Amino acid sequence: MNDVADMQTTQEAAERIRVQGLVQGVGFRPTVWRLARRYGLRGSVANDGQGVSIHVCGPVAALDGFAAALLREAPPLARIDRIEREPTAVLPQHPDFRILGSHATTVSTGVVPDAAACPECVQEVFDPFARRYRYPFTNCTRCGPRLSIIEAIPYDRATTTMRAFAMCPQCRAEYVDPADRRFHAQPIACHACGPRAWLERADGAPVAVDAFTMLDDVDAVCTLLQRGHIVAIKGLGGFQLACDACNEAAVARLRRLKRRSRKPFALMARDVETVRRYCVVTEGEEALLLSPAGPIVVLDATGPERVAESVAPGVKTLGFMLPNTPLHHLMLRRMNRPIVLTSGNRSDEPQCIDNAEARARLGGIAEYFLMHNRDVARRVDDSVVREMAGAPRVLRRGRGYAPAPLSLAPGFSAAPAVLAMGGELKNAFCLLRDGRAIVSHHMGDLEDALTYADYRNCVERYLKLFEHEPRIVAVDCHPEYLSRKWGQELSARWGASLLEVQHHHAHIAACLAENAFPLEGGPVIGVALDGLGFGTDGTLWGGEFLLADYRECKRLGTFKPVAMPGGEQAVYEPWRNTYAHLMAEMGWARFAMNYAELDLYRFLEAKPRRLLDRMISRGINSPLASSCGRLFDAVAAAAGVCRERVTYEGEAAVALEALVDERTLKEEDELLAYPFAIPRLKSAHLPYVEPLAMWQALLGDLLLGTPVPVIAARFHKGLAIVIARMVDTLSREAGGDKPVRTVALSGGVFQNRVLLEQVTARLKAIGFEVLTHRHVPPNDGGLALGQAAVAAARSLTNSQ
């Protein structure tokens, strides 16, 4: 036996090893090289379109140890999805182990997201004896740009915007040394050979940097911010606008010039200690702030100090991020308070990425520009994450997260290539192939012409980058969505199949897909709560209870359909929803008889009620909508929150959540939570959430002068109770002897921390498995993933 064992130990064999996942641009090949040398192997490693290809030869036991170490010691930014080992009789040509150049083959590998500057690079930047002292574009294989500079796969310098910069001898020596952490770091650069940054005045006059700093142009920005100036900064994925977050005049001026009325601004601080002066930071939130993704983290703004009031009016949270590039670290080194750092655009336009474009479009906002000469291949906004129900949840997916692929459940790998176009607002699109889904970075609202043009351009560039040739194009059912119309054009151009996916089915399928729910896992109860989506009956939906799997869905229950007088105007004027709800529940005479002493009564009485009544009764521009989002608007306006007008989608709901009194929520008797009934619609015999009793309780509290935070808490709690009750009822009705015990929660309303935590806890308490979003947004930013999953599942069924 010992002889056999010795033979197995010393006998040589050769293998070809294929590694797939996020394995390019992260220092994977040097890791392979080091491991091969450790195990005494010879052969080679190379990048290609499918990931990393390894040809290796040595003792059998050493090969096994080498393969195990690949998994165990992969670089920090790498993600291995699959390793395939295949014996081969062909032996390597070289007597040692080598790193070879890249091969251009069919693309099936992933692109690593941009990563925040690693501690080693930051330390170098602030080391006066280091070669890259104060160099704002320092990076290595563990950090730096990826998606924002890549133009084609394989990820080599020649296929990035860094190809314009020839390496100096010192950078070249690091680049070719497998023992160096910058081995094949494609954006490698230094003062001598890399991009440079400079300061400009918006009016074109020369800048006397010496007046602001003893160091350099980047440091001068700090002084400008401290003096109250607005500066446009070319960041990793595009331009940003910055000002001192504690300077009320500067923040208010930025709001006015950017035409952004009340939507909260994001903040950046130089370190976590500075953030803690303004917010409570949990251990998990600190880990998010310091992670390679470096997102904006939504934090409770209950620290001892305050930023300017106009940074985030009407909310009790602040979105903070830490410096994510050496440039930001250098800029904030002397800044002992936060800065506003928001996208470099006007209102809802796309972020500027080009120097000339920024001068033209941001010249009326910023007084100075911090430019650099490295091109941005594609716009990448900052990601937004919030810790809710015990886990971090991505609310906007951009820098640091996109386009890392999501692995779907087994079975999807056999589906044909799909392109899913997403929705109209908060758009992102999705490529699905080989059982993996690539959800694009956040695109924005397609209603803006520039954003729509950028969206079309980005779809084309993603298809080219990933060599994706769709056989199915999936679109939303809404006939007026621009994403749908362009999807129709593309499917006709390519001869690809066109598949419509109902809005709320896509929401639930997205939740299933990101949780890798089995393809044949059976139906779940899907709770899809959002603003508006086009229903299968041609009406507007937005508060839906579905029996759904990947292929089909059936509407089991809904919220009460209520008119939206003025159509889209009702989205921006919450009082219209209050009026419509009250008229649907009790009519004006009863409302006037019982609640005439309320301020709400006087407010509504002054509105053009007769006109609204005619519109509602005749169905003129007053579509019925079973929308949970509009119910939030109606309740917020009744309580006096954002009553007249909102300036961004969801503002009223965000403000109402911010007011929730935690003690009422957690300690008050549940009998005081606002009650909802569950009767059935006469027309469809469909159970629905009836809010009459809730309105009576709420109006009664207004008469009693109950504080608005208590009203907000009682509404949230009552809503969570009825949602859990509806799910429990429907699960038994739908499943018969085998009740459906899995629930998927999706839709933009579940960005509400209070509601998500209340609903999740109540469903778990009665024995349900609850699936929620973590990696893609619950709002329409996750819609494309669901569309792609539905299209793939139906295609697999049709092919059987």
C-alpha cells in the first residue's frame, strides 16, 4: 500500500484548469504563479474571454493541493464561481511556471466592479518617502478602477482608457514582477507617466493655486470648500459636485443651481470618526463604509453634531461615504467636517463624464473644476446601501457592486441569452446567460431625454463588452415605457423573441432570482408594493398579493383601487390622493359633518373639489390605482406631511417613515394600531386591503391632537399587521392542504425600514420563510433581473 501511495504522490500528471468568475484585474494570475511555485509545478496561466486558463504539470498530490489553495487563497476582490479540472496528455513546454499574455476568446467572464483605494495604497499616498506620495491615481490589483475604464474583455491595459499613458520604466518593472502587488495592475501609474489632475476656474480665468495651498491642486480644493465654494470634481465614474456640508449658504446655493429642491444630498467624510460626530454607526455599517465597494450608507443622524439643515430636509438619516479614491483622500485630508458630494448633473440629467461636457453643463453651478485627463469609459454613480432587518440592502446599485454577476439557481444555465430592458424609473437593464445575470449600473429615470440617450448607448456597450447576443428581449407590459419601445425595436432588428413581463411579477421574480430560489421550487406568495405598474387587466396596480413562480403569477389579493385625480399630478401632489381616498370612503358630506374642525378639512375645502369630483365620477384623467405608494402619500398629506407637493418620487413616504415614534411602534398596545379590513371586491371577488377603519382612526387622532409621530407609527404598524394577515389567509386558500409557506417581499415600498422590519418579523413569527432583497434594489432598479428570470424560465419550458 505504501508503494502505491508513494506512486500516487510522486507520479506526474498534467491538467488544464478553467477558473470562471471575477478573476481578471484582481491579481489572480500572480496568485496562481505564487501557488504553482509553492507546489513545485510547471506550466502557465493566462487570461481569456472565459476567465483564467491554467495549464499545469506536477505530482498528482501537488496538483490537488494547488487546486484547493486556489479556492482558499484567492485575492480579496476575486470571486470564483466555477473551477473545472481536465486531465491532459500535453505537457507544458516550459521548465518553469509562466504568466502568459491574454487570449481573445468568446467572452463569458465577469467584470470586477470599481474598488475603493486599499489601505496599502492610501498609506503610500501619504508617505512622503514613497514614490507615489500625493499621487491621486495610485492603485494596485486590490483596488482602483475597473468598470469605469474598461472598454473590452480581456481586461488588459490596451482595452482600457489607460492605454493613453505609456508606463515609465519603474511602473513597468512593478507591472511585470509577479511578486509585486501591482503585477498586471492595468491602471498602474505614477507622477512620471500617469494621468494628472489640475484645477480650473469656471470663468476661464487663471488659477493661483498658491493662494489656496502650499501643496498641489488637489489640496487646494480643500481650501476652496472651506471658503464656501462649489467645486466640480472628476471622480472615478464621472463628475461630482462638492461643497462644505456645514455651510448652509453653500448647500442652499448648490440646491438652487442644481435644481434639486429637497432630495437629500450624499456626504463624504475623511474617516469613520468624523462620521460618528453626525450619525450613529453600527459595526455592520462601519464595515460597509470601509468595504472595497465603499457605498453611500444611510445612517441614523443622531450624532452630537449637525450638518446644514438643507443637506437632508425632512428626514432623520444621512447618506455618508468615505473617500474611495486617492484623489478624495488627498482632498479631504485637512477637512475636519463632511462635504456634500453629489452627482455632477442638473436635476435628473445623467452625470457628466467628459471634461468639455462638464465645463458646458456644470459651468453655471460650480465655481471651480478639479479635472484630470483619464477618460471615463462609462458613467457609474455611487451605490446606496441601508442596513434593514439585520442585513445590508442595496437601494441603488452602481460603483462597487455593478456589474458583478449574480448566480441564479441551477437549471437557468440552459436558458438562451436574454436582454431585459427594465422599467421607466430608476432603470437598470440585465443580461442573462449561462445561469448568471449581469444587472447594469443604475441608469436613472428614462423620462429625461439625456438619460434615455445614455441608456440606449449603455445597452449597446454592455452587449459589445460581454459579447452578448440576445435571443429573447424582455420588456414591461406598460405600453408607454420607453424601455419597452426600444426593446421592441431591438428585438425586431435582431429577429429575437419579444416577451412581455407584468411589472409586479417581475418584482417577485427578481426577489426569487437573487435568493437563488429553485427553478422548480413551486409558487410563493409574492407581496409587491410600489407606486404604479401596468396590470394584466389594463388598470394601474401597486399593492399586490400574487401566487407566483418564475413562469407564471396569479393575482390573489390587492389594495383598494382608488382614483388618482389628475393622473400623474397625483404623484406629485399628495393631497389629491388624500381627497380621493376620503371621497371613496365617506364622501364630502360625511367628512364635513364629522371632521370640519380639522385643518385638513379647511385645506381640502379650498381646493377645486367640484372639478375633482367631476373628474373622478366621469373617470376623466383619474385612473383607478391599487397603489400602496399612493396610500402612503394620502396618509402623509392627511397628517400634514408633504401635503401640497413633493419634489421627488416617494418623498411623502420617506418623510412619514422619518417621523415614526419608535416607542409607539415597539411598546404601544397593538389594539391602537390603525385597523384595516379584508373584504372582497364585488367585481372580481378578490380580497383587498380596505382602509376605511384606518381613516376613521387616523382622523380621530387628528381631532384629538395626537402627535404626528404617533400617527405615523400607528399607520405603519397597522399596515404591517394587515399585510401579514392577508398573506396568512391567502397562503391557506392558495395551497389547500399544503399552504404556501414562502413569501417574497418586493417593490419600492419595501425600502421603508419600518415597514420591512415590521412585516418580516410578523411573517416569521407565524412560520413563514421570508425572501427579501439584498443585492439588487427592491424598487424598479431590480425589475430587469425579474424580467430576465421570467423570460429564461418560460423559454426553458417552451423548449421541453
